[in-house]
Amino acid sequence: MNSTDVAKNVTSPTEDFTLGETAFYLSCGIAGTIFNVIVLGIAMRYINTEDKPRQIIVINMTVADLLMCIVYMKTRPWLSHFSTFLCHPYYLIIWTCQMCSCLNLVWLNVDKLIYIQFPLHYYQIVTRKRLLWISAATWIGLIALNIALVSFLEVDGSCLRLVLNPYVYLLNPIFYVVMIITSFSLSALIYCIAHNLTHMEERQKSKLFRRLFFLFSSTLWTFFTCLPYRLLYLFRSFCGEFCHNSAYFFATTLFFRLLIVGIMVNPVITIWTQRIYRLRLMRVFGQLRENSSTEVLMVSNRRASERPPEHTPLRCDM
């Protein structure tokens, strides 16, 4: 079962999750929440978005992934027990968050394309104020779109059994596919432009590619973890009975699990590929280790001071 099993008239009636499925959703949800909170904590405390306006896009992607971990992954095994009044807000949140993550990946690629093409005018074109307006418009537009989609949703007994016009819902997977392919195409274009820069020295070019590493990593990770499931799901809407077999169902389920893992790993990629997050996290761990070592030393000194002095027996020479 997954969050988008609604392209048919009625979703699959199977509502029981195995122990393994429950553990999978909970572990991914908890780990993803921790990693996303770390990224947001570092971003809110240490990053100046006036100096690094593109980090607003990263923050938006992180918020969307965090909401997916909290609202979707941690609650999925018990969704059939939810009140039917919660079904529409539930799908509104998870559809909006998934779309927002994909669209912000496109904005991140557009940002880097501007940086590559117009390096001298980048900070005149990309400003904190403009990105805040784009972020607000993105969230508002996607919420409005998904309110329209959710308005066609009918609940058939529980939040796992939904009725929705397949032609209406088709907009959902098409949106994902278009956004992911657009991001990948922009990344390929950025790579070609950066690779063919002739006025740069090798050292400068190497530094440029290190700056682009986060973009390429995030785009490729999303491309390989998200696109296969979206394409299989979209293709199922057109292939009819040809796709109603165990092999197709197994492939779809497998790639859906990969999509869930992909959402959980997104903040790890952010920490690993962006120097400011990596160094801040290493500094925190270093301080914790230093504090722990200091506490151990203080305890050892305290115990040594509290230990009674050893008395050397007096020698009595006869």
C-alpha cells in the first residue's frame, strides 16, 4: 500500500501492515525526522540567507521532507484507524510536500544555472527577497492545486480506501515525472556548461564542481529513487490488464520502498555534500566529545582527591 494508490476507482482493500512493513515505516520516519531536524537546526542558527539566498530553497526541501517523515511515514501503518475527517488533510499534506520537494529541486537547478551563466550578476538576480516570494508562491500554488485534487477524493470506509477519478489524479504522477526530468535535464546542461568553460584554470574549475556537487548528488539521487516508481505508476494508468500481474506489482512495490528510503536519505546528502552543514555537525560532535572527556577527567580527579592517602609504614631498625 502507498500514498498514491488511488488511480483506480477504489484502492486495494488490504489494510493490514506486517511487522516488517511497520518497522520499515517507523525506522525511516524516525531516522528521517532526526536528520531533517539537524539540517533545519543548522540552517536556522548558522546560515545567513542574505549571503547565501539559495539556502532558502534547501530549507524548503528540508521542511517538505520533514513533514513527510512525521505525517506520512510515522503514521502510515495505523492510517486505517484514523477518523475519516482526517483523510483529506492527510493527503493534502503529503501530496503538497512531495510536489514541493520536486519543484524546489527544479528551483535549485535554475539557481545554479543562473550562477554558471551570469556569475557577475548572480547576486543582483538572485536575492533573498525574490527567493522568499518564490517560496511563498510555490507553497501557496501547490496547496491550492492539491486542495482541488483532494476535493475530488471520496473516502470509502477508511483513509486507505479512496475513490478518485483516475483522470483527475493523473495530474499528480505527471507533475512528478515532469519535474524530475526537468531537474535532471537542467543538471545535465549545467554540467556541460561547467565542463566546457575555457576561461577557468583547472583549480577554479575543480572548486566550481565541488560547489555543484550537492546539486548533482541531490538531482541524481531523486532521479534514481523517485522517477522509476512514478513512471511505473503512470504507465499502469494506460497499460490496463497487461500490468495487473505479480511481477509488475513486485517492481512497483520495490521502487516505492526505494522512494521512501530516498526521502529519508535526502538530509544525509545535504549534510554530506554541503560543507557548512558538515563542519557544523562535526564541530558539535567535537564539542560533545570534548565535554565528555572533560567530565571523565573531572570525575577521575574528584575520585583521586577523595581517596584516602596511602600511609608508608615506619621502619623500626633494631
